[in-house]
Amino acid sequence: MADTPKPVKPRGWYKRNEIAITPFLFLLPAVIFFSVYVIIPIFQSFWISFHEWDGLGEKTWVGTANYERLLGGDRKFEVSFWNNLRWLFLYLLAIPLGLSIALLLNQKVRGIRLYKSMFFFPFVLSQVVVGLVFSWFYLPREGLLNAILQFFGMGTVNILGDPSLATYGIIAAGLWPQTAYCMILYLTGLNAVDPEQVEAARLDGAKGLRMLWHVILPQLKPATFIAFVVTIIGALRSFDFIAVMTNGGPFGSTRVLSFYMFEESLSEFGFRMGYGAAIAVVLFFLMLIFIAYFLWSMYRDEKGAR
């Protein structure tokens, strides 16, 4: 007598949907951490910005008073805002500089690995270390910059002590590691450039700037997008260099929004958490506007290419 087959046990809901659910289970810890440490604090900052609060006692609802004070003639906020715009537009120089260095280093010559390491070196340094190095570089008497100027018969200059020059000196310090980061992004992107397209363009007579503009750069759009986003965020949240090199001086001329937010919220004469949160909200929207613009531009380009 033949054995009767055992009845098939019905699979549970998870087993039936295992392939679709498993990726979300792996993403769940990251989503939880991102929500707890990024999304929720953003909404908390919005809420605190409508209050007067010292960080310890009870919050006092003041409505839009903090924003009215910001936009109603706060001189420190105006200086910080315009300095942030200077940081933003000058910091973007890191992208073409990084691309130029990447194109230079993407050659097959002897010792190219050593050159890559030298250009990569600033990226691995802490921003505090870079700020200290440039502070010594800018010293009015003992600094290397003034030694070079004197060697060529020029007068000395006190960059960090001059309100009209200090911000640009700090931006120059920040550009050094930021250019190295953009260079790394473009070197990675150049490794993914299709050699067949390059060869076909050469056969058609393209070379130099025409090759770069019509063949290389279109294939580097992902790297360019990441470079823009990271550079914009780095420019708008610039804090370390200012804290190390000038502490907002001279005469408050190098303040940016992130540093002013720190002064109002956590410095010795601050603890105005509501006002600091209002500054943080303005900074958040500045970042959001620029990043949303680049996301929309990439989406438009991708849609037009289809």
C-alpha cells in the first residue's frame, strides 16, 4: 500500500512576503536612528523657536517674536547671513579646483600614487588642525605668508586681524580640505567613465575642452551632484574654522549663522535657546533651498534624457 502524502502546511504571512519585507527590516535600524537623531530634532527646533527658553526652566510661548527680532534689524544676524553667502559662493570654488586636480592626477605617470596621497592628505586632517595650521600661516610677524611677502619685497598683512580680510582668510583655509574631498569624488567618477565613448569622441575629432564638456562632464554628473550638496552643507554649517581661528572676531566680522546660533544658545552670555533655534531654522531653510534646487535640476535633466 502506497504511503499517503503528508498534507502541506500552509505558510505564514511572513514566509509568503519574506523577499519583499527583508530589505525593509535591514533598513529599519538606520531609519530609527535617522528619525531619532535628525528628523525629530528638526521638529523640536521649530517648536523651540516659538518660545523663550534658557534650556533648563519652563518654556514661555512668544510666537514669532524671535523671527521678528531676527528680521527686524539684528546687526549680528545680518553680518552672519552675508558672511554665510560669501562662504557659499566662494566655497563652491572647491568643485572646479577638485575637478582640475582630479583630471591632472588621472594620468599614468611615474609616482602618481605619491601625488594623489599628497593631495588627499588635507582631507584626513581634522578641521581644527587645519584651522590651527592656517592661523600659524597667517601670523603677522612669524607666519609663513608674511615671510613670503617680505621675500618678494612686499609689506606684511594681518589677515585674521583685519575685519575686511579675515572672512576670506578663513574661507581659504576651508577650501584646502574641501578641494581634496571634491578631488576624491571626481577621481572615483573618472574611473567609471566609459572608455568607448572617449575613444569614439577622439575618432570624431573631439579633444581638450570639447572632450571635457561634451563627453567627460556628462558622465560625472553624479559626482558633481554629491560635490555640490556636500560643499553647500559644509559652507552653511562652517563653525570649526571660525571658532579656532578668530572666535567670531575681529569685532564680530567673521560670524556666520552656525556660530551666531552657538553664541546665542550655548555661549557664556547666551542660553537664549529660542532665539538660537530660530537661527537654526533659518539656516535649515537656506540649506533646503539650495539642495532642493539641485535635486530638481538633476531630476529635470534625467527626465529630459529619457
